[in-house]
Amino acid sequence: MIRAVAFDLDGTLIDTAPDLGDAANAMLNLLGRKPLREDRFPTFIGAGISDFVAKVLAADVVSTALNPALLAGAEALFRKLYAQRLFERSRVYPGVRNTLHSLKESGFSLCCITNKESPFTLRLLAAADLHSFFHLTLCADLIEDRKPSPNLLVAACAQLEIAPEHLLYVGDARSDIIAARAAGCRVAAVTYGYHKQRALDELHPDETIDNIAEIGAPRFASCASA
């Protein structure tokens, strides 16, 4: 019986790669480095800003060693640049709003659980006009809470006062599947996100979906519980 549905953010609810990529290339430009092709950035997304910036810098084949001072300075610069363009080219994926509306109307508690930090997450959800759908929004502001850690999913279940098996988590990354499994939750993997379906299938999610509308109210109506 599914009583709540939680969603990853980047690559699941919103295609954030364009703005992340623009901020990253602006950062590289200010550091005197060459920009990266736009199609490189989606593969860097999912493990938080520090990891994203490190991968961007490492992708520059002529870069100097990634010493701590360089990483720290680049990350601070990227945060400033990204905050200026959170929802300029990013777009909500097709079907997301209708699906969230249908699930909420059917009595499900909805959550957003993401490795994106709260200062960016809350502003992004508001800019995309998705914030009102969620009972809870939990962000990995602490390194130890970053997926594949199950911490945030466990916390969501506790706050919603439901057993983990009553929560379905929807995400696009291996870390989403691992975190859900560790928390004892069911998990659905979307194929339209930033990670290849083959890599997701290797972890055997409970469901694999091509469109988020597949997790619509009619599909789970019999599972909703007051």
C-alpha cells in the first residue's frame, strides 16, 4: 500500500542541466578555461554541487591539478553564478504538474527529496511553481544526508508517520535506487533523466517508467489510504 510518493528533483521533476551548464561555463570562462559542450553536463548531475564542480573542472583535459584551494574557489564562484540563473533555461518535464496534481487530489502525501541544497531547491521549486504540491521538501544540506544515503527518505517517513514500505520514491539515478532500497522504500526509475537506463536496470528498481504520468492517480488510486 503506497501512502506517499517522493520525488528526486534534477532529472526527475525539472531538467536543470541547461542552467547548471550555463553557470559552469561562466565559471570556466572567469577561471580562464575553455567551455564544455552542453551535452557533457547532464552526466555530472546528481551528487551535489561540490561533486558537480569537481567533475566540471576534471573534464578540462588541460587543467592543472585539482587542489583544494582551486576547488573551493571554483565552487564559491559557481554557487554565485548558478544562483543568478536557477530557472532561466531549466524546464519542468512534461506531465509533472498534472501528475503531482492528480496524486495530491487522490490523497497521497507528496515529498521532494534531493541532493540539491535547500537555498537552491526552495527557490527553484518556487520559480517552477511546484512548491505548493509538496508536504515536505528535504535537501542534503549535510554531506552525510546525500544520496545514496537513506537518511532523508527515513526522515520523510518519520515525519509523515508512515512505514518505509508505504513510500514510493521516484528518481533518475543509481543513487536514488540505492537510497530507497536502504531505507526500505519502493522505488521507480525514470528513463528520461540524466542516467542511462541500462545502469538503472542493473539495480532492479520496482518500476521503470518512460513518462512520469505513468505514476498518475488512476494507477495508484486503489493504494491511497486516508
